[in-house]
Amino acid sequence: GIVQFAAFAMSQQYVVSSMGAQPEDVTFALQMTYVGILVTLPIHFRLIRYFEVRNYLIFAITLGLLLSITCIYTADLVLFFIFRFLQGIVVCMICGSMLMMLSTYLKPGYRQIAAPSIFYGTILSSGVLIGLVFSAVALNQDWKEIYWYLIAFQAISLVLIVIVFNPRSGIRPFPLYQIDWAGSVFFLTAGLSLAYTLIYGSKYYWFADPGIRFSSCLFVLMLLLFLFRAATVKRPLINIDAFKYKKFWAGLILLALYYGIKDSLNLVFGYTGGVLQWGPAQIMALGLVNEA
């Protein structure tokens, strides 16, 4: 699940050249993946308790495999945006399931330390691991060939799930009722509007452009509707009462610090590739130093 996300992050320059996109378009496509993850995550914890894990993962990986195939033949930028959003949903379904399973199979005393360590360690290392493959492909083949490697990897994962996982877990399914679908739409629209405003704002001189004014007003409207619904419905998409607790704010600060440090690596990779003109293999050699 993380590999297909990291593959796009490594191929942004090639997407710009092959689709005639602007750098802002590629950044927006990447942010659409993040939005897909954020919107799906609250619903995912309901779905994983209703469907069998085996069938749930088979569906997610099959969908990811089909999206990899469509990305090979897609030349339309709007369709590419949609596919990137759907890939964010797939990433969330797979990674969220694995995080819950790691916690399930570990002893209670190790769950809070071992499960997140394995999970986030995988996130940090996946970009470098797929980058090693991608650098070899980019130097010797057409860059879109990387999707065929992803398809092969996903097919292997699919076979492993069919063999290893039990068809029936024996756990009573948690019923799906009162899911806040309207809140999901508000949250999705607000996330996309905010991403569009922040990414394209400097290009179009911010509020001098009618499109930026519309996206910013849409963000404020959708955010207010989301907060209103979260405060009034019985089972909101996100329980805003969590913001009342100091430990929750401390967790958010630590999470922001973690991702700030992690994304600083992307700035280093962007500098070495864009300014110093390093090749993919050299950038991945630098990434291996970080992994060590």
C-alpha cells in the first residue's frame, strides 16, 4: 500500500514532462492522495470491523492493481487527479488494516511501542526501497514501466493474502449504521479546496484570481458545515470533543513534528535532484544513508 504511494512521489518530474503538467499540478495530485487517506481513515475503522479482513484486503489490493494499470495509459490530467485520490483510499485501506493487525497479534505490553515502530518505520523506508527499483527503471527503461513492477508486487501480495488469511475470522461483524456520509463529503470538499488554494494561490496571485477566491470561500463554507455537523449528529465522522484534551493536542504537536522532520528529507531530495542535478541512483544512495 505504501509502495504505490511512494512510487508517485519519486516520479513527479516524469509526470510533468509526459503529461505536459505544471509542477503545481503534480503537487496537487500528491495532495489529493493525502486527502483520500484522511477522508477514508475515519470510515475505515468502521468498515474493517464489518467485512472480513481477507475479503477487505483482496478488494483493496485488486482496486490498487487496476489503478496502476489505468495510470499507465492515462494521459488526461483530470483523470489522473481522480486516480490519485482513489489510490489514497487504497493506501488507507491497506495500511490501516495492517496497523490494526499488528496491534492485534502483539502482546498488550508491546502494542503501543512495537506496532507504531514497525508501521512508521515502513513508511520511512518504503520511499527508498521503491526508489532503488525506480532509479534502475528510469535509467534503462521508460518511466511508466515502474507501474508494471508495482502490478507484479501487488499480484504477489494478493496471492499471499489468499493463501495466508483465513476466509472467516469468527469475529462478530460490527453493524454499519449511521455513518456520517454527509460529513465525509464536507470534509473531502474542504480538504480539496484548501489544497487547491494553498498550491495554486501563489501562481495566480492569490485573491486577485476568481478561482482562488471561490476555492477559499468554499473551504470556509465546507469547514463550517463539517464542524456544525460534527457538533450536532450522534456519530460524527470525527469526534471534535477530542480537542478538549491536552494529551490529544500534545499528540498532534508530536505528529506534526514527526512529519515536519520526515518531509524535510523530501526537500533535500528535491534540492539534490532539481538544483544539483543528481541522478535517481545517487539520490537513493543518499536515502540509504538516512535509512541506516
